Amino acid sequence: MQKIKTILTAFGFSAALLAAAPVFADGHLEKAIEARKAVMSLYSFNLGQLGAMAKGNVAYDAAAASAAAGNLAALAALDQGAMWPKGSDATAMPDKTRAKAEIWSTYPEISGKSKALVDASAAMAKVAGDGLPALQGAIGSVGQSCGGCHKPFRAPK
């Protein structure tokens, strides 16, 4: 079991989808939801800057692009496992989250999607400061990886 946990931890939050439930057995599910919403807000903040540059809505700035892409890559690489305990889904807590319960029953799929975000954001961090075309070429993969989870595993508003 320890070997499995070690391997799964490499994929960020996905590992705890299987293991973190006991951590929050005393009623801290709301704190886990708050924490993951905070991470998602930081994703959005950094992606907003990058997207505005990529679309030409603001002038490209290599330093700002590098910083935002680096932040995004660091966030994606965070071990978010404790933020995703079983039972912190929209079925159990409909007023708190839009996360579908299927997240916890489709582990291999969710793990791959998490790794896709880690890989895409790391790739973008490497090139974001190399000019607007480089940023534009890398940002699409990040958006696709975000949608890869949000579309199947997040309930509509």
C-alpha cells in the first residue's frame, strides 16, 4: 500500500482521492473544499493574465508571463490530495461545491487528467518568457487539461 501511495503522490491531488478520507473524518470537509477553491482561484488569476496576453487583450510582457506561468506550474505540482477527501462532492455538499462524486470512482482517469495539467503547465512555464508565439503555442494545452477535468467532473452552476 505504501508503494502505491508513493506512486500516486507523484500525480498531485489524485493520490488522496483514495487515501485522504480518514484525514478529514472529523468534519473538516468544508476546509478541504475551501482550500481547493483557493487553488482554483489562483489558477484562474494566473491563467487570466496569460490568456489576456495570448489573446492580445494586454501587451505581452515576458517577465509577467514567466511569473504567471511559473506560478501556475507550481500550483499544479502541489500535492492537493488532502483537498479532495471522499465525501466532499456536490451530492454530499451541494451548497459548497460542484465537484461530482464520479471523481472518486474514476481514479485512473482523474489521475491522468491531473498529470496532464502538471505536464502542460510545466511546459508552458519553460517557454512563456520566450515571446508571444511561444506563449500562444503552449497555453492551449493548459486550457485543454483544465477542461479535461471540469467538463466531466464538475456539475453545472
